[in-house]
Amino acid sequence: NAGVTQTPKFRVLKTGQSMTLLCAQDMNHEYMYWYRQDPGMGLRLIHYSVGEGTTAKGEVPDGYNVSRLKKQNFLLGLESAAPSQTSVYFCASRHQKNTGELFFGEGSRLTVL
Amino acid sequence: LAKTTQPISMDSYEGQEVNITCSHNNIATNDYITWYQQFPSQGPRFIIQGYKTKVTNEVASLFIPADRKSSTLSLPRVSLSDTAVYYCLVGDMNFNKFYFGSGTKLNVKP
């Protein structure tokens, strides 16, 4: 099993450009999450999903949109990238019956110039 | 969601036992306590979770006093490879959200 896979792993954008980060999990997990981590900081929750077709806002949702059209995929979109969105983005998943173990991807490093 | 407070950093030496304490004064009745480890350029990794008293696995022990207002992650005989950031999280597992604080940066020296 691959676990949680994020693509792309690195991306450089210009201000105003759009892009989508893809998270895929092969563990049949119900819950999926998107976090961002700025240098020297902890992770902050952007959006999350409790199942296919559902999404909800986390701590810092502004400037991001998400979609969960398929259970195994959770997409994070930036419609108009800003330098403040330069960060490392982590996706995670959790089984519905699991009491707290999140499985994380390797991260996607995004730089907005 | 209960706010957590951890030391920003800790130093230790190889072979020592390390105890990292997390304060969560307003923990709710249904809240669990979960600890994660994060190495540079990697996603966090689950270490241990508990509700009360003591929990032990092959990696660490988690001590939770009766009032549950704090918890202590204990790492036995640390090695250089235990140098990482450790996060304490508190939350109701049915609430779906997991909030990470700033974590404790553990530096293990030879």
C-alpha cells in the first residue's frame, strides 16, 4: 500500500496563478484533511472532509477551496495564489473508527512569487 | 477544543529518558490526548494516544494524572534519531478536527 500520496511535491507559482494539489489515499479512510505548515510553526488545519461529497472549513480556510468527489481523493485548490500562501502543505487521512491516528503524506512545498 | 501548552524546546543526551509535558487545563470529558512526532521535511507520525492513567506501546509511554489537566510523553533511552518536534493534541475523536499547536523541539545530543 502507498498510504497517502500527494502531488505535486514541489511547485512554484506567480502571484495570481491557480493550481490544485491532489491527495490520494488507498486505505479506504473516511476522513481526510489538508494542513499547511509555515517555517518553524505547527500545522494549521485548512479544510477537512468526513466523507465523499462533504467538506468543512478548518482554522485557516480563506483563499482555498476543496473537493472530495471520490472517497480516495481530496483536492486542495488555490484560485488566485498569494505570497502568503507560500508554505508546505500536508494531507492526512483517518479511518472513521480510529480514535486519533492520522496518516500523513510527505508534503507539497509551494512557493508563490 | 482544549488549548494545549508545551515547552518550546528541550535538550537531552543519548541514552537518557525524556519526559515532555503538555498542559491542557480545559480538557473536556470526552477528549482524548494524542501525541505526534515530526521529522524535518516529513509529515507528522502518530506516537501514542490515551484517555487516563498510563498507556504504553513499543515507542513511548503516556502518563495522564487523575484530573487530566496535563499529560507527559515519556521516551525511554533516546537516541540521536529521536531528534524531532513532538506535538500534543487534545480533542473529541468524534469531532473530526485535529488542531496542532507549536510543538516541542527535542534535540538529542551525543
